Amino acid sequence: MSGAAFETIAGLVRTRAGIVLGADKAYMLDTRLGGLMREHGLESLDAVAAKLRAPASERLAAAVTEALTTNESFFFRDGKPFDHLRRILPKLAVARSGGQRLRVLSAACSTGQEAYSIAMVVEGLGLAGRVEVLGTDLSTDVVRRAREGLYSQFEVQRGLPVQMLVKHFRQEGAQWRVSPAIRALARFETGNLLADLRSLGTFDVIFCRNVLIYFDAPTKTRVLSALAGRLAPDGVLYLGGAETVLGLTDRFATVEGERGVYAPVVRNLLAG
């Protein structure tokens, strides 16, 4: 693969998904684009790049972007954010007058494990009629899988307590499907964090975990600003344990005593 081909492919993914591929990630292209190259009859990455530069390349561009997007996810990842969610959801429910529904966003939701984990927390708190969970992801393929709610034995063993597996899943052969009651609490749409998010409306809670690590600093700032515009004044933002808002934006403040939990600076009342 020529340097020009790498720059074309890396530039495409950066523009469309915000993901920065350094030269040290060049090895990923052969691995992740192999099937796509066979599907499109392209013999090399140089041929992929050449076709991307040509007119009418939208279908290939979308496929390349999806193939190079990381879709790692598992149930109740890191645990503590969900413990904190259990504490703050009832407070938010009380704060909403007239039975107003709470809205939770699982951004870059991948195959749905995070959104369904949130839904299980909601059900456990007796708030099933009060909370809407929306999962969004750039990849149409993983959104389709999330909607299906069907997971392998390996996937349900990653972070999912056995009592929740028994309660909220039904076995189908060698796989497990999320129960209708939990699936009814979550819906999934394709969506790009780099796009205009205003059409999504306002959320009381936003999960955007282990996403910013793939972006450069300007893109992180852009995404955080967009999320701040979608979060209620007394809402809460969850980032991954290795992510921070420090040095990127002044629109969020840390929630004292909590790692990866942030509140809008206009009203930081959710500590504890």
C-alpha cells in the first residue's frame, strides 16, 4: 500500500467518523478491509483508495468507515457508572414534574449491550414507564444487531450477572435474546456524533464511554460541545475511565468522588 493510499483511507475515516488512524495502525487496513475488497472486486488497498477518489464512491466510503470503526462493547462495562446511574435516576425522576419521561442516550452504542444494561437498571428501579433509552451508532450493521438483541454465550458472559441473564434473557439455541420487556425500553438509530445532534432532542443522561479515545483533541472538544447542548441542566454525562473533559471544554465539571462522571457547569448538583 502506498503512502497516498493510506492517507486517502485514513483521511476518509477521520472526516466521516472522527477516528484518527496513525501510521502505526496501517496493519489494520489489510485485516479489516479484506472482506470488503473481495466483495467489491478490488485487489489492493491502492485500488480501494483509487475508487474512493472517484465519483459515486459513497457506498464504498460508508462500508470502509464501518469496517474501520471499533465496535467493542459488553454488558455493565466497568460497573461503577451503572451504580451511579442507579442512584441518580430516582432523583431525576422526582425532579421531573407531571410524570415527564426521562431520556437516556447511549452514544456509539455498538451492538447494544450498554443500552440494554441501562434498560435493566431502569427496570430494576421500577421506572420502566418513565424512561426512554436511545442507542445510536454510525454503523448500520451494529444497529441492526442491537435491535435484534441476540447475543452469543461469550457476549452474555462479559459483565452480565447470572441473575440478570436468567431474568432478562431467553435462550435460543446457542444464543440468548433480550426479553421483550427490556427490548421495549430501548430503541436504536443510526447516528454520527460528528453530525448535527439537535434532532435527537434533550437528554437527562448521556453515556458516551470509550469513544473520545479515538478522536484528536479538536474533535473531542467538538463532540463534548455538541453533547453539552443536548444535556439537561441537571443531567449527567458518563465518559470512559480513561477519558476526561479537562483541557477540552469548560461546559462540564467533574462530579466529586466519581470517576468519569460529569455534570453541566450551570448546575452541578448531582454529586453523590
